[in-house]
Amino acid sequence: MNKLIVAMAVICTLTAQTAAAAPEPWSALPPAEREALAPLHPQWNSLPEKQQHNLRILAQHYPKLKMDEKRRFQNRLVTWAQLTPAQRQAAREKYRAFSQIPAEKREQIKQMVKQNQAVKIQQPVSGVAPAAVQP
């Protein structure tokens, strides 16, 4: 019985290693997935298999999204694609930390972030308040 368990564990490990060692080339993706993941096209072939796999799962939901949801999805991918690996890691860590916060606290934090963003939008680009207009 123990030999059977060990053999199954070895087979599972070998299968997982084989799958992890074979990233999917961009040209092999179905057209619907290429459409959804288009912002990542330039770097797709260099992404690790696990990341490709996770992105492909997300891309499978893309055809079901409404047009505004598709735009949001694409915009977020563009933003993600422009991040450096260090920035991506920082974003992942922030997400993990944020997900550990109780739901009611998360809502408070979301509202604070929205307020801060609204204030930033209203501020002049130069950071200097506009001069008062003399009558």
C-alpha cells in the first residue's frame, strides 16, 4: 500500500514538473484568448507557465464580459504589463495584505482611496494652486 502511495506521488510530481516546464507560446493560443490577453503579447513567451495558466483562466471569462467590463479588463492588463517585476511583487503583497483585513475595514479603506484619488484629480498638475484672478 505504501509503495502505491509513493508511486502515485512520484507520478504526480513528474507530471506537474512536465506541465510547469512547458509555457504555451503566443501563437498556440486560441484567437479569443489572444484578443483578451493582447496587452501581454510582447512579453507572453517569457512569462512563467504558472502565470500564463492563471491568465488563460481569466481570459476564458473575457467573451462573457460586457463591453465596459472588457475595456476595464484590457486597461488593467495594460497597466500590469507596464509594471516592473518589483512593482508587480509589491502589488501582489499589497493585495495579500488587503485581503487579510476584515470586510468592513476594507470598505473604509476603499472609500479613503477614492477620496484621495478625487482630491488628486482636482489638484493642478504643477502642484501649485492657480493664482487668484484680480478683478
